[in-house]
Amino acid sequence: MLITFKQAASKLKAANKILITAHILPDGDAIGSTLATMQMLRALGKSAQVFIDDDVRKNLHVLPHFEEIRRPVDGEKFDADLLLILDTSPDRIGNVAKMTDAPILNIDHHVTNKNDAGDLYVEPDAAATCEIIFKLAGELNVKITPEIATCLYTGLATDTGFFQFSNTRAETFKTASELVNCGVKPNIISEQMERRSAAEVLSMRTALNSLKIFYGGKVAGMFLDLPTMQNCDSTEGFIDLIRVIDGVDVAFMISERSEKVCRVSMRSKGVDVSKVANELGGGGHIRAAGCTLYTTLDDAEKILVAAIGKAL
Ligand code: AMP
Ligand code: MN
Ligand code: MN
């Protein structure tokens, strides 16, 4: 059920033992928003714990309290009176879904949020879930410590491509400005987020070598097979290498994660790629979306290029 911002805040006020989670393949917004909310709820005297059912990109391990994030072990249960799901609909949280039967509070900014379980507060115009959590701190009267601010700024910065993407709005800068006043060091966060291993940069070269252009230059794609992916901790930002090509409206990258499991990332300048992703079982935003295709890399290419062609 859709609820208002104030109702979402009330649900958090009423809860005492909160299990917090976010999507698998977690990004800066997923980790930043969960860690910030955990600290905020603890500051209110509640018990709060973050579980993420996936590995987390190394760059994000520097965030305050990162070491407290847990991954559920087989069949593990957690005593909670609220399951707080951030930055995704409830279908992308892996085995955390099985840890508790507590009511769900879902806070998100994805226009494609399926709204299929529990209470949902969704704000599609928010640049990041961290932008919503910042407002929530005000509503809950929680003081934003430098540690909380660092988590929130990281989510805000990474989801907006460091304030470059179309989701960046006046409120995003205002929030960032207030977070800097709370003690964030933007240059340090930028440096930490842009760090890459040599293996990752070499995988970038492999990705660029695979570049293909479709539909007379309107679409560009890159392909990473399983052996390449096995040497690569993260492909974060790879797609930005080709998003910038003159005349390209839709850029995509397909990476083979295991046999017949291909992960798709899309970026666009005009076409609504959230619709393309939705059609293929995924989701996201108008200009940044993704899905997983359960087939070979070659087949995934055919399916995706056809779906993008229809949307052009
Ligand atoms: P990415 O290309 O991984 O950065 O994802 C771009 C956007 O699409 C992010 O906001 C993701 O949360 C969203 N997204 C990616 N994959 C999926 C999926 N399988 N289902 C729903 N949303 C997705
Ligand atoms: Mn995310
Ligand atoms: Mn997000």
C-alpha cells in the first residue's frame, strides 16, 4: 500500500527492533542509505541491524559502520518488529526476505517499484534514497553526525554520477550542501569512490574492445564474458565510457555473471529505459535501468537489442 512520508516516519517511530536491508548487487545508495538509517534509529534508542545478501564493492567498505553489515547465513532468522527495505522493491533482497515475518516498510525512489508487499513510500523525483533518508532525519529529529552525513552523501553522489545525471535537482544540491555542513569531505569521498584495482582497469579495456554500435549510431553496447568477469571486482562506471559517444541515445552493457545469467545495465539520454528493463523483468529509472537475462551472452544481446529497437 502506498503511504505518505509522514506515515513512513510514524512507522519507524513506532518500531523498536528494525531489520534494514537493500538490493542485491548493492551500490553506494543501497549501502549509504541502510548504514545511515541504522545509525539514526540507534540514536533514537532502537535496535537496528543491516543485512545485505551479497558481496559489496570494495570502495564502499570505507563507509562508517560498514563492518557491522551482516550477510544472512542459511536459514538464519532475525527477531524484528519491522523489515525496512531501502532503494528497491522487496523482490531484490535475496534471502533477507526469509529472515523475518515482520511487517514491511519500503522506502524507495525507483519509478518501477512494484509496490507488491507492505507499506511503500516512493519518491521517484528524489535523486537517491539517501535524499529521502536525509529528510527523514529531520522528521525524526535525529542529529546528523559526520558519520551519518558521510553515508548519505555517498549515496547521493554515486546515484547522480557526482551531481551530473538528470536526476540531480535543486534539492539534491541543497541536501549535499547541508551534509557538507555536517562534516562531509566531498573530495575524500570522491577519491574513495573512484579508486579501481589494476584488474578492473584492464577489464575496462576488454569491455571497450567489445564495443558494438547499433541502429545507425543511436545505440552502443559492451560485452563482458564470464572469464573477464571473474577477474573483475566491479563494473561500476564502465557504461559511462560509452554513454558519452556522440549521437548515442542508449548505451548498454551485458556482463555474464554465471552460465546463462547475464546482467544488463542501460543508460539513456532520451528513451525511457526503465520501460525496456521492466519488459525484460527488471526495472530502474527513466535514464538508468537494468535487468537480468537468463540466457547466453549472444542470446542476451539479441533480446536486448531488439527490445531497445522497439523503444527507439
Ligand atoms: P545499474 O546499471 O546496475 O547501475 O542499475 C541502474 C538502475 O537500474 C539502478 O537504479 C538499479 O537499481 C536498477 N536496476 C538494475 N537492475 C535491476 C533489476 N534487475 N530490477 C530492478 N531494477 C534494476
Ligand atoms: Mn541502488
Ligand atoms: Mn538509488
